[in-house]
Amino acid sequence: VTVLEATGSVVDANLLGTKVLQLSGGARTFADLGLQGDAGTHFRLRFSYNSLTVESNEFNVKPHHMHVSVHPSDGQYGSGASKADIGAGITVQARDGGNNVLTGADNTNAGSDTVVVTVLEASGSVLDANLLGSKGLFLSSGARTFADLGLQGDAGTHFRLRFTYNSLSVESNEFNVRPNHMHVSVHPSDGQY
């Protein structure tokens, strides 16, 4: 038995367990197979016997958890800018139960197996219309860096990023976005008792 990715490429280095068994009564159960160091929704098993092959349906391998290894930084609108950058190295990783990065998780060959980022306010409400940059990227060696994220049209001290991959989510630390400057648009008038 071998394990395949969506493109059909063999990734046997990540397949653990007994890979070769003799038929008994015309059938065989592979009871101890598993993947190590990889995750995604695009795997299939290929079984070969006497020059015949058959493939399983696609199956999903979820990471144990997602981890933000580089959090967003506080942003500020620059002079003349309509976007407040919040960090060029924001990085999320897929990890196994031992907290190891799943370096085999390279999903660039899968059609929809992306890490998606949304921005949240303190209340937890999604505020995606104000998030600019690449919001859906594939894992590469178990991680993904979001290099161009920023907010537009909002400022405050209450923002977080939520990263979702393969139905798992993780949230960043809170970050602030400051305006470029403050402006009094209507000044007070003189008063009298």
C-alpha cells in the first residue's frame, strides 16, 4: 500500500504501519496505517497486487491544532495611506499532538485546502470588509506567513485575527490600530450662562 496526494504523487515517507501483507482468503485488512508529519483533505491509498491497482476514496487528516507562531503587531495609518499594516511576518502553523510542526503539510496542490484568515472585533463579530491582503493561502512545510495584511477604515484596541484550516481555528493576540492623526472637524463655540 502507498499513500497519494491530490496530484497522484506518492508520499510514502509519511505513511506508517505495515505496508505489505499477504492475502488470506482473498482479502487483507491493514489495521495499523497512519500518517506522520502531514495534514490535508486530499489523501488516497493505492493498493497493488499482481500488477493490479485500486485506490481508496479521498480522506482527510486533520492537524491536532493550529498555532500562531508570529502574532500581528500594532498598526498605524501612515501619512496618505488608507491601509494600516499589522505585520509582515504573521505566521500560522499546523501541529501534531506532540506540538511538532507538520512539515509534510504542503497543500499547494490541493484545490481548496487553504488557511483562511478573518479579523474580529472584541465582541467576536467578524469584520472582514476592513481586512485587506491575502486572506486564503496554502500551507507550505506546515506553515503559512501572511505578509500583506492590514486594516482599512477602522481603528481601535480590540482586534484579533482568526485563522481557520480544515475546520480547526486559532486566534491571534489582540492588536491595536491607531489613526495617523486626530482632527477636530467641528470646533466648540463660545458659551454664555
